[in-house]
Amino acid sequence: MLNLNRVSKTYHTTSGTVAAVDQVNLTLKAGQYVAVQGPSGCGKSTLLLIAGGLLAPDDGDVRIDDTDPYALDANARSALRAEKIGFVFQQFHLIPYLSVFENIISPAIASGRSPVESAERGRELLNQFGLEPRKDHTPNELSSGERQRVAMARALFNDPKLLLADEPTGNLDPDNAAMVLSHLKSFAQNGGAVLLVTHDNSAAAEAEQIIRLNNGQVEK
């Protein structure tokens, strides 16, 4: 599902050169749930962006379902992400002027679903995440836990094969964090692949494998 081969990314700053990701190898197959941990600035989020087709590496090879996203033009790469990948971030990234329901079905723009199919899928996800009572609310009317549930539902709208989650429990209370982690685990158990970046040891403990990064490199 996901293969990173000797991937590297270097940033050039006024203070010098920083190797954010340095010769990292990672393979993630269908049904696998892998967590990436490490100190702040170790390259976790950079690695996730590279894996998601959002940040081209300087060196190395990326394959998502045997396709190199960085060999595609911008439109084709965007279509690949829409079809194959769901993203869940700590800051939710919901569209503030859309309702809960509209946020959930917003990926329909890239999915090719008909309006009827999109509405049906949206209602299914509203029910799955217990958001029906909030469907007409905007994000600023929701709790942090509710916002993350909307973000999870949106990530699953197009039935992706891969979920990439960057600190998805970072702003949540224990109950809502447990709910998010339960959905990630269930996604993997049903044949999806999950790559989780987290500082939270209890969140990482849910994964079947933990990879530790330090100074951009995988610790042996």
C-alpha cells in the first residue's frame, strides 16, 4: 500500500542545513497499523507529508499502491490522494463556513459520486460518528472532540485505502481520544493501512508496530 525507500528531505535555513528526514525506509501493507514517534523536530510530520504525496522528497522513492505520486502532474497527484488517502490532523482543518454535513461530504468534489450517492454516504458517516444532532452546526459551534469526529468522517468519505494521522488525539480529552484511536484500529482491522504520528505513548501503544525517529533517522 505504501512504500518509502531511502527517502530524504533537507531544509535550508538561515541557521544552516537541517536533514528533516534522512534515508528512511518504511513499508505499510493493507491491514497494518504503524505509529511513528520521536522528539519534536525529529522529522515525523515531514515524513507523513512525504508519504501523503504532499511534499516531494529530495531523494528516495515513494510508492502509493505502486504509483509514484511525484511522477504525476499536480492534478493527477491530487486525484490519487483523493482516491487512496484519508488525512486526519491535530488542528482538524475543517472549512469554517460549512456545516458538519457539508464538511463531511466536501471530498465528493474529487470522488465522482453523484449528489444522491454523496448525500447517502454523508448520512451514513453522520450516524457512524454520532454527529446527526450536529449536522447543521458549523465547526466553531463544536467541541474539539466533535471537530475531530467530523475530520475522521471526512477522511473516510471516499473509502480510502490509507489513513495518515498526525497527532489526531493531541487536542482531545481521554474519552474522545479513545474514540479516535478505536476508529483508526477498526480501519486497519477491516483491511486499511494506518500511519500514525504521535507524541502520545498510549496512542502509539494501539499500533502493531512503533517506529522511532531521531534527527530524521529511524532508530535501530
